[in-house]
Amino acid sequence: MFWMRTRVPCVLMVLCSAMAGCGNGLDTVPVKGVLTLNGKPVPKIAVSFMPEGGKGQIAQGVTDAEGKFELQTREPGDGAMVGNYQVAFRFVPDEVPEMPGFPGSKPVISPLPPKYADSLSSGVTATVTTKAEDNVFNFDLK
């Protein structure tokens, strides 16, 4: 009788312990870099690493005033999963972009050429490895 009453709680404790030890299930490595346009830093750009083949997790970061970014997959600074990526760069404006039917909105003009907003047309790729020193990407767009 004792075994019947304690079996379910024991099984639950074992499962919870196993799950807690496994983290979030994503093996990520730190990824950072600098984005420039013709050699000059570009702030307020969302840098998105899109996994090639659509398998994996998207990692993203936003550039600061110096063009520096740090990627995250689930939480700030956790980086990206090891693998090959196509990279997109989208402007993140401070103001609300122009939207039909909403007075006061303004057209937002990206400092980057439009082709960079889509990972398929940007032509920019990156490979994230297990070595942190290899995961520093300096993108100088033209």
C-alpha cells in the first residue's frame, strides 16, 4: 500500500529533476558582431540569423549606436545554435511607421538598401561554430 501512495510522487520528482537538468533544450553559443554600411556603424538595425533549410531557431539582436550587436535565441545574450544561417537586416525605427488609415504616422526610410531586409535576397551568410572566437561577425554592407 505504501508503494502505491508514493509511486506517483516519486515518478514526478524524477521527471522534474531530469527536466531541470536539461535546461531549455537548445545548445546555443555566444554570437556578436558589428554592422557597418560603407564602413560607418549603423544603429537600430535588427540583425536576424535565419537557419538555412528552415531547421533550427532564429537568433536576433539589435545594433547600438556603434553598430554592435549580440544575438539571442531565447534570452538576452544566449547567442545562436551551431549551424549555417542566412542573415537579414531590418531597420527598427523609433517612430511609428506609415500605416494607411492612421493619421500622424510617417514613412520610415531605412538607411540600408531594401535587399538586406530579406535573408533570401541579402546574399549575406554566416556559420556559427562551437568556438566563441569564431562567432564574431563584422558585416560591412554596401
